[in-house]
Amino acid sequence: MDAAVIVTYRCNAKCHMCNTWEYPTKPDKEIKAETLEKLPALDFCNITGGEPFLREDLEEIVSVLKKKAKRVVISTNGFYTDRVLKVAKKNPDIGVRISIEGLPTANDELRGLKDGFDHGLRTLLELRRMGLKDIGFGITVSDRNARDMIELYQLAESMGLEFATAAVHNSNYFHKYDNKITKQKEVLECFEELIGELLKSKKTKSWFRAYFNYGLMNYIKGKPRLLPCEAGSSNFFVDPSGEVYPCNGLEESLWNGSMGNINTQSFDEIWNGERARKVREQVKNCPKNCWMIGTAAPVMKKYIKVPMKWVAKNKLKSLLGKKICLDC
């Protein structure tokens, strides 16, 4: 089972696709490290925000979650280089993913963070120099930055770093409901180019990333998910106040459902309770068809034969110099 723990809604950035920074949580109301002891054994845990490195007790949180999860990754904008390095030095087995929204001008504009690109890149370089293995950066694709995606991928490849993608979307979590890709043809062409590059790679992981990006194309086109959503069963999301949700894509205008609060309940009570059962029923009928890594990765592993079949077919096409099948 996978989890995302949102440790704060405070943020030093003012991203165009996310208004969380306008609704910061108060430090004394944010979930405590000792409360996270209640979580079950996990395959993977993502620590995110807001900006998680605004938490003064982040090292304590990391310490707790490392005991719970086989793999822990912190998502950050990388602005606070010294803080990131301090945590990484004590925990060289964790992962770090830095959000970079494009080349310097686009990144700083989209993140509302002066010199944000420089800070993020410096943090990545320092982490690599420290010898941290599980590091990389990712982009949330929009009309504004789609053309930078392939250059960022090439930068990641040249540096030996992981490269992740997402597409803009709306949710209560982001306090954002007007994100939309209007230059669909242009954005889809950029994803098609990236998929082609990923399939040329010698790394098996990159081939399955190609499938994930194929799923993003599918989402942008407004089509149903490639694989079923099992949010609230295969994964869950804990917000800074301790509420346990199936995912971070819920919208009040469509539906919204907490499974319980970990501050006042045991995880077993939440996971096996009536509220959780009702939420899982709602997930089955969710109209959003989101395709985000938090809900896509668990089902890609569970239904591995589906992406494996797509990968085998399109890797062969790539080797033969034929057009990849993106409308099958």
C-alpha cells in the first residue's frame, strides 16, 4: 500500500496551478510526527506539502515514516538547499524530488519564486555530489511549459536523475478549479515526443514511464483511465489536520469524503470503518478520471500485464522505427 502525507499547506512559492499558499495551515495545528506512528506498514510514502521543508520537525517526521515505509520520497521546490541537504545527510536512503516547471524563465514565472530554478538546480547538484541515489525532478505540464518538457528530460538524463511528469488538474487540495489545457494539440505533441524518447531508452523503468505518460495523454484528451482507480484501497492521503482521504484529487463540487481522522482514531478503525466503505463506493463512480502518479502507480503494479503488453508492442515499434500506437 502507498501513502502521501501532506505535512503542511504553508508554502514559499505562489504557483499558477496551485493556490494552497493562500490557505496556509498553522504550525501548531499540523499533524505531529508521533501521530504518524499510527500508520500501517507501507510500500511507499511520499512526504509533500505545501513546502515540507518549512516544517521545523521534518527530520522527526522522516524518522517515523522510514520505519513505516520501504521507500520514502520527499517532494519539494528545492528552494531551501541547506535544509534539504541537512535532512538528506542524516537520511541518505530517502528519495528527493524537486519540482521544476520549465527552463529558468518559465519555472520562476509559473512558481512565482524568484531564482527558483537556480535554487532547485543547485539543490539537485548538491544532493548528487553527496551521493544520494534516489533523486530527480518533475514538471507539472501546462500550456505554458509543455515545450520545455523534452529539454528537462534531456537535462535529467545527462545528470543521471529521475524525471517525473504530471498534468495540471483541479482539486480541493490545490484550492484550484480553473486549471485547463487549452493548447491540447501542442501539449499532446510534446508528450508524444517524450514517450518516443523514453521508449528509446535502455532502461526498463523508462518504458513503463512511457506508459504512464500515455495515460496522461489519455487524461488530457478527456478519455477514461487506462486502468481502474483504486484510491482508498491501494493508496491513501493524509492531510495536515490528520484527515485520511482516498486521494488528493477530490473536488467539493463533485464529491468529497474523508475516511476518518488519524488524530482521534486508530488506522484500523479508519481503514475498516463504515466511512471508508462509503468512500470506496464513491471512488468506483468518481467522474474525474484523474491520472496522477499516486493513484496510477499502484494499479500499474497490480495490473502489470496491461502496461507490459503496451510496452512490449511499442518498444518493438520503436526499435523498428515505426510510429508508436497512441490511439489504440
